Amino acid sequence: MAETSAERKSTRQALAARLWRGRWLLGGGTLAILAVYAFAGLSIFVPLLALTVLAIAALLPADNEHRSADGAAAIEASGLQRLSGEYLAAAVADPLIIFDRAATIVHANAAAFAAFGGLAPGMSLPLKFRAPEMQALLDGIVSGIVAADVVDYTEKLPVERTYRVSASSVGHATDLYVLVFKDQSETRRIDRMRADFIANASHELRTPLASIAGFIETLRGPARDDAAARDQFLQIMQNQTGRMARLIDDLLSLSRLEMKPYLRPGTEVDLRQTIDAVIDSLAPLAKENGLAIEREFTDGSLSVPGDRDELFQVFENLLENACKYGQSGGRVTVSIARTGSGQEESVDVTIRDYGPGIAEEHIPRITERFYRVDVESSRSQKGTGLGLSIVKHILSRHNATLSIKSEVGKGAAFTVHLPAS
């Protein structure tokens, strides 16, 4: 009864709407019929009949409404036909696989082929993805235990990549299901870097703190009245606090660089003048280590776009490392040269020492935070393990690169390639 009442109400609303749309036709027709009746002297039944026909005509749906509704339905049907699963899957940027109740592949998009390769309709997914978590995911979806689920899956070859895999059914009673792989590799890599950084920073700070705490305890106890031991311990404590201060300064430098990734345009740096200032500032260290710093500067303008203070820090770090770790070679060479032409032109600054050199396996990782070729040597030279990481960040801001060439026993050469102005 309620449905019949609702249908009647809907019908009345549709009739009222049609009468409202035909109000001008009804009004004009009524006036015309009344005028004819008044002047022609016709029977009263004639205008009544004409008014009835006019009202019926107004209630009938217009042809253009039929055409509009039919056209909309045709357009919708045509669009839905084009929106097949294959086209929809191709529009998804992430790897996507459609499979059936037997867990065999029905369709895979281009991103899935690029990520996993060797996919083809009819292939068994449990045989392709053998990890236990993927087996459990497929079993749960196909058996109907869960309507949707998410797991983490790691693909080992050709390179290790981690995915967040979601599975769900497609529509209702279609017996089709879909797997979508969201690549989490970069996020995981950043998380590992963050965890490693915190662990390394904590370790580097804990060591001097433990040393200082131990000496304080000794000075308060057995060495309370030992003047010679007190002076020795205080000197060690001073060295350790200096090490912590250097580490904190480098950490703050890295933080500032990461907070301002874009370089202010429009400033020019005279490399000749900047590197001369760096050499002068490190002259006492070179003299203390028995080193001679040699200059090999090309003629002409040596200006590059950049920040003078940051480039000063780059060359100071590189030259200081050469003086500390290459002192056995007796000299360090600093050279500046222009290379390339046109848009490829660059100004290359090379700082070369003639010390023990760096083994080839260390070179790819030498700019990582806290990475050291020789931990004891680095600490004895008051290194923090962050200098080359700071160099890499500054050069990245300057659209510049660092190349390293070294051979054990023949020294190392660090070359900064800066785009010419």
C-alpha cells in the first residue's frame, strides 16, 4: 500500500511538472479558443473539447525529452563499454594484477610487467609469488574469509624492493579479484637511514660522554690528590668535549643544509679568491704536518654561481682531509681548470694528496654519514665522520658533483665539478 501511494505521488508530481513546462502553451491556447468562441458564436461544447485536447497535448512528454533521455542512456552505455578492466588497469600507475577464484592471472597492467616481468594470463599467482605472506593473502581472499587485506611483500631480485600489497574482490559475484602493489622501497630506505643516523650519532656522543664520566669519577676518588693524574685527565676531558662540540657543529650544519635545499640565485663566487683564503686558513695545519700546499690555477675568470661561505666550507673540508690523511706524501696539490664548452662548461677544482690512498671498495660509501675508512685514524685526527656528507649536500645545492679517484699507496684526488657562470 505504501508503494502504491508513493507511485501515485510520483505520477502526480510528473504531471504537474509537465503542466508547468507547458504553461505558456496552455495559456496561449486558452486565450485563442475563448476569442474564437466569443466572436464566432459557437456552441459551448466546441471550446470545451478544444481545451481538453490542448490539456492532453500539454501533458504528453515532448519529443526532445525522449531524445535527450535516450541520448544520455546511449552515451552512458557507450562510455561503460569502453571502461573495461584492461583500460582501467592501464590507468593505474602502480603494479596491478587481476586474478580469478583459481588464483590465476586474468590481466596485469604495464607497471606489473615492468616490476615483476614474466607475467601472462593463466599463470598461477601462488607459483609466481612464493612468499608465505603472499600465499596467506591469496588464500584468504579466494576462500572468502576476508573481503580485503593488506600485507608487506619484499621482492629480492633483480634488486630488493618492498611493496605494500592490497587485495580485494572486484564488484559483486564476479569471481574476480585484484592485487595492487604500492612501492614502499624509498620510504623504507629513508626509515633505515634515519634509524642508522640516530644510532650512529648516539654512539658518537656516548663514547666521549662515557670517557668524561669515568674520569670525573676517578678524579673524585683515587686521583683526588694526584696532581699529575688530574692534569692528564682534565686534558683528555677537554679533548673529548672538543670532539663532542665538533660533532654537534657538524650535525647542525647538516640540519641547516637540509632545511634550505634551494640556492639563492644571482650570486657569483670568485673561486681563485675563495680557495686562496682556504689555503691560508689551513697553512698552520699543513706546516704542523710537514706538508707543502701547491697551487695550479688556470688563467682567466674563475667565477661560478653559488654561496661563498658554503663553497669555502666544501674546500676547507676537502683540503683539511688531505692535510690530515695524506701527510705522508709531503705535499698537497690544489688545481683549478675549466673543462667543456657551452652549457657543458664547468670549473673543476681538484685537491690531490700523495698519501696512502683509499681502497676501491670504500669510495662509493665514503660520503655517507659517519662512514670511515679507518675508524681509529679518523678519531685520532679529530674527525666526526660527517665532513664529506656535508660536502655532498652543499654540492647538491649548487648543482655540482664530486668525483673521487684513488689508488692504494698513490694518494687520492677529490674533484669538485661546478657549473660555470
